[in-house]
Amino acid sequence: MRVPGFVIPILIVAALVGGYFLRLAFTQPTTSVTHVDTTGRMSVFIVEGLKCRGTASFFSSLYDSIPGIYGIETYATEHKAVFNYNPEMIGRDSIQAIMEAMIPFDDSTSAQVFKCISVE
Amino acid sequence: MTTVKNRYVRYSISVIILGLVTYLALGYGTRSFEAYCPFGGAESLWGLFTTGNFSCTLGPLNLSLMLTLIGLVVISKKSFCGWACPIGFLGELSGKMGGATWKKRPKVPSHINTWIKLLRYVVLAVALFFTYRTGELILRGYDPFFLIFSGFGHGSIGIISEIVLIMTAIGALIIPMFFCRYLCPLGAVFDPFSKLGIIKITRNDSTCTACGNCGDSCPHDIPVQTLRAVRHRDCTNCLECVDACPEKNTLQLRAGL
């Protein structure tokens, strides 16, 4: 069966668009940490600097001993962190301040590694 | 007239994709440009099966794009490579620039060409082995896609990355589609599926004058004039051969097994 040339670009666009939406079937957090198995308030932070598995693990570790944080899920490819927390113990501003604090390094320098772009 | 139309459509799509990748690479958009690399899907498979997690910067989009593109390859061969891949597009432009400077472009003898093409399976094996072993994207430092769009970002390995990119660029000026032919690991992933390609170029023996224009115009040096149907794994359905054929309807895109 003869196929017109314009079918090829249509198939390519369909494959790319299909791939974009098929991602939803595979979406899972880069890291998932649960400190307390309960549901509090959920907030989504878009964070610059959250870009790979390593930075995501480090990011989560910043909240390991912070009271009021029930759990954190990170999605590195979307630069997204989902916090489950108790708003009576810690506010969104405090969560943001912790991630944006200067991080000391072994070579005695320090730098701001994470920057919050938006909060939902 | 058809020459202009097919190539213009193909180049237009390539330019749009190249523009989108550049836009993402400049930091706009919600995801890194790496999130859209289909080869990342292959790199993430082992980690996904063994630990349930994606490696390094990889995510679900890499995997889903690889899967839908494999589907595309089964239907219409490596059309993604010829119509949309930014590196394929840059390789083709470099080949044309190089071609303009050569009086007669040196041609790699076909039996040697076949052997050198095995290099891309070596690249694939090395990339997957070390990515699976370390959980890091070790190919970054040697990957033209990453080096160009990240501007030698995190993961590049200094002078070695620069040499790799320069050698690849020089190679592309001498041999069209140099990277795609010999080094692209995504092409190696697609190879077995490309053989199945349902939509392919077919040649009508009764009207063919064996002028050889089709084979000469093929960016992958496929001897189209000797084939009844182009089942070659490297064919990207770019339609350059169809456009180059002086005999109307001799080369046609047809669907069939």
C-alpha cells in the first residue's frame, strides 16, 4: 500500500506526544522519605538545584531531624519536592528557609545549593 | 519541486526540535533537556528493574519516549533519527558543509563501513554496563548531545570531552552522519526494530534506469538502486532518494511486511 510522505512527520509527532503523556504511567519519586506515617498538610516546592538522585537524597536529608516534617517525596526531573508536614509545628517559610540555607562544604567553603522557585 | 517540499518539511521539524532542546538547555521550561533524551530510557532500565528507581537525572519521560520511539521504528524505521534528532540534524548539516568543500568526497568502502558500524554496539554495551554498575551517566563526558547543549556541563571530562567533540565534528565534515553511523548508541538500540520497519522505500524495477542518483543522495550510503525494498537498518525514511530519483513513482514509500 502506497504511503504519502506527509505520514512520516505525523507519525513522529504522534510518537513524541504519545511519549510525553505515557510518562505518567511510569512517574515515581526520585526519593521518598517517611518520618511519621500520617497525613498532614501537603505542599509542593519547585526547587532549583534539585536535579538528580544525588541532590535529591541530599535535599531530603536536610529535613531528617526537623520536627513537624512527616515525609518528603522528590521528583528530580521536574525539580519538585512534595512535603507532608504538620503546619502547627513548621510553616512553609521555615521549610523554604532550611532548603535555602548556606551549605558548608569539606573544603571550608559554603554555598546556597537550593533555591525555591515557587510553592503550591 | 518535491525535493524542496520533503526536505523543507524535514528540516522544519528538525529546526523546531533543535529550538525546543536549546530552549530547555538555556534553563527555560520545567525539565532539563536531558529528561527528553530517549537513550536515557535504555540507561535507566537496569536501575528501574533492580532498585525500582531511575538513575541520576533520568526520569519517566526518558523511558516513555524510548518506548514510543521503538514503536515508531517498528512502523516507519528510524524516521526519528532523520526527521527529529538534533544530533542527526547537526550531523547532516555538517556533512553537507563538508560535501561542499570536497571535490569528490572520500567514500568508506562498504565492507569496512560494515565493520566500523559495529562500534556503536560497543558504545552501547560500554554505556549500559558502566551506567548500570555505577548508577551514574558515564556517557555524558563523551556524548555530543550532552556536551553541546550543556555547554560542557557537569559530567564532562575537560580536555577529553573537547577532543571527542572536535573529532566528532571533523568526522561529520568528512563522512555524512558520522556519529549516527558509527557511534550512536540509540541507533544501536533501534537497529533490530528497524529491520522490521513496516513503512519503507520500495523501488520499481521496470521503471528504474539504474542511474544511481538514489544511492548517491542517501546520507547513509545505502545502495538503494540495488534493492527492491529498503529494509536496511540505517534507513531513516528521509526521502532524499525519492526526491533524487528522476523517474516518477519509481521510488515510493509503501507499507508492507
